[in-house]
Amino acid sequence: MRVLITGGGGMVGRNLQDYLASKGYEIFVPNSKELDLCNYTDVEEYLQVVKPDFVIHAAGKVGGIQANMREPVEFLMKNLDMGRNIVWASKSVGVRRLINLGSSCMYPRGYNSPLREDQVLSGELEPTNEGYALAKVVVSRLCGYISAQSPDYQYKTIIPCNLYGQYDKFDPAHSHLIPAIIHKVYQAKINNEPTVEIWGDGTARREFMFAGDLADCLVEAVVRFETLPALMNVGLGYDYTINEYYQAVADVMDYKGSFHHDLTKPVGMARKLVSVEKQVSWGWQPKHDLKSGIEKTFKFYLQEMVDEL
């Protein structure tokens, strides 16, 4: 099988390559110089040459709360352009199977209970990442519309919870929560700083899954594509407070300092936990707990990233 992965240089894409390589598939992972996903003509021409049997759309402009608040136009436009182009070009050249990666940001704000797939577009989005979320919603809907209008084309969307892991971004200007915590706590440890700052009071809850587990799920989705639901969350089914994530990282690093809270900083949604009922029924569960995931991520940080920051 010929599998095209967009976003192969990102965290999900690089983990996915590691997992798919063991299956013997012929993998195409163009970088941004080889394929500009924001240029529809280039995307269609590339697909006509490569002729993939399967497309996994994992590319995107991603970042933490600071980046999303600072650049809403870029997060909306780039993610919308990339998603629309790869999905419609795949349809135009006859690629019949595609998995699109959505985001839990697609769900409305203000829900304390686990978020079900049928709740997309059921309420107001979180303002701090609204541009990114809107783009993800539109691309997911486009996939659904194509499959409904042309049943021979099965374009499905997986909505992962928040992710962290090997190949993550640790630069504080662009990182998500857990890599940002790893960097902050490690810098505090090596500089003998007695405290580390936490934005808000630390009681907001988040669900973070190790990225290698999502890659494992995606490989399973390729193998069992016919049974994969058209729209499915992938996550842990449980979450932790921000304070608990900081403490878990501190425990892995043996950091003995304390934490202080800056209550003037934004924290985003109070809780964002996805329902995993469909995932469990489909027969897949993640393999890493929080401690083992953080240990692997911290090891990668030490080996690959410290000298670059």
C-alpha cells in the first residue's frame, strides 16, 4: 500500500513514520519544500504523480495558547488552506481512503462532562484558539460531506485529545503544555531556581496522551479502516489538573522546588475531556500512562533538544 503522510516533519507525522515503517508500507512524506500544501495546484499535481492508495492528513500550524492568541489569522488560514487542499485534491485524483486529524479544540467550551463526537458545532468555541478550531471543523465537515455525497470515497476524521511526546516542540513561544512544563522545570532545576510559575490557579483540567499512542491508533486505523467510525475521538478517557502535570514532571526530574501561580494569565477552557466510548467499542486503548510518557519525552528532550534552545 502507498501511504501519503502530510505533516511528516511534525510530532504526529514523525511518530507515525516510526510505527508505519514496521508494516512494510510504501510511505511518502514530502516536506514543505517538496510540497506546498497551501497551493492547491501543487497538491493536485503531487498526488497525480505519487498516486497514493491512502492519505493521512497530519499537517497543520500548531502551537500553545500564546501562539494561538497572537496569530489567529495565520492559524485559521493556514490550517484551512492545507486541509481543504489535501482533501479536495485527493477526491479530484481518485484517492478513495483518507484519514483527517481533527482536534479537541473543535468542541464547544464550557462542558465539564466528556465531549462526544456529536457535540461538534453544538456551542461556542473557546476564544483563545477559535481560529484553529474553525479550520479544523470545516475540514472535518468537508470530509463528511464528500463521503455522504460520494460513498465510494471514505474520508474519516480522528479527533485526538491533546498530545505530547517525542519530536514535540519545546520552545516556550510555540510549545503546548507538557513540553513547556518540561522545559520550564528543567531550566529551574539546572539553574537552582526555587520556584516555577504556573499560569492561573492550576485547577483547569486537561487530557494529554503520548503521541506514540496516537501513531499506534492510526496504524490500526489503516489496517482496519473499513470498521473505523467516520468521526472518532482518540484519548485516555481521564484527565489531570495543570498542577498535577507540573508535579508529575517535577517527580520525573526530581525537582525539589515549589510552584507559584500567576492569576493574571489566561488558562483557556476549564476542562476539555473527550469521550472514548466509540474508541473503546472499536477496540483500541492507549498503552502509556502519564509517568512513562513523560519519562520518554524528557529523555528525548535531553538527547535532542537542550542544545537547540
